[in-house]
Amino acid sequence: MIDQKRYRVAVVSPCRFFQAGIWALLNTHSLSRVWHCQKAAEAQWYLDAQPVDVLVMSLHVGQQTDLLLALRFIQQVRISFPGVALMAILDDPIPYLVTRLRRLGVRHIVDLGQPLVMWHAQLRQILLGEDSRAGCTLPGCDEETLSMGERQVVEYLIQGMTPAEIAALTRRSIKTISTQKGIAMHKLGIRHYAQLIAIQSVFTDSWLPHDGVQMVGELTPSLWYYC
């Protein structure tokens, strides 16, 4: 049975069309609009000033320049406001990004292109305090199975190097590099180079070493070590 209280909800999205559409959908459920903003950098201030019960955040992989900051904000919400229900909307549900969100504790991950009936089901699950069943159908990635060589190839690709340049630098054959590239991209669930570039900041951050100490101005030390 759904609690009849009015749940306070906030929306973080750089897309005004999405904001208009999601508010129309939320109004059909027991959700009370509190605030909305376009950037994760602004959302922290709003959330501190006006806490909510549900936070809906859309991630536009091909257009959003602050994708890493958005994920760091989500992580900070999970740490500072553990009672807030998070709903992440992906315009391109890349398996690597789905896995990153799951490790951050996001229980409701939605494909922007899914049918309206699925959106209603997701919101009902949030109001019932249930885990997302639809979100579990989104495939994750096999990042943990990457070999050191495969990981190294991806790192060099992110830096903009070609397979030929990587082969020359690592003293391996182009065929070996191309094979490792294909295997790595498959394990990460990345279909083409544009997707890799779109989320390169998340890759880079997840592979940097951290000492676990939060620095001034940072939302969190690392996305890699929080599960």
C-alpha cells in the first residue's frame, strides 16, 4: 500500500523539455514539486536548503559536459542524505554508466526512451519503497574482467591515440591492440568511440589513485572505491 503523504520531489536536468515532461508525469502521483535546477553544481545548494524525499536526475551522455560532477553529486547525496530516493534517467543507457550508478547505490535507473507505462511503474516502486525491477533489466558491464593490457588500451584511446600509435608506444602489434580494444569495448558495453569520449571523464576519475582524503572543493574522493 502506498503511503498517502505528499512526497517532496526535486528535478536536476540540463534539458528544459525533460523538466516539463517529468513534472507533468510527477503530478499524476503523490509527489509535491519543491525545486528544480539545470546543473549538479547548483543542486547541492538547493538540497541543503530544501531537503526532499525523491530526487530525479537526468544524464544526457552525448551533450552533458559535467557528467563526472553529476555522478559525484549523486554519490554525495547517497552519503549525506541516505533517505532520499534517487531516480537516474539516461538518454543512452551505456552498460558502463549503468554499473557506475548501481555502485553508487542508485536503485532506480531509467532509460529515457522506455514506454510511459514503465515510468509509472518506476514511480510506484519508489512510493512503495521497492527496488526498481525495470532498472534491473538494463545491462551492466564486466569492467572487473579487464586485463591490464585491455585497460591500458582504453586509457590510451581516451587520450585520443590511434591503435597504430598505441602499438608503437607499447611495442605491440596493431593486430594485438585492435583485438584488445574490441574485447575491452565489449566488456564495458561501449558500442562506438563517441560513447567512450562522452564518458571519458568518468573513466579517468575511476582509474586515478586516491588516498581517501576529501579535498577542499571536491564532492568526493573517488567514484571507484565507493560501492
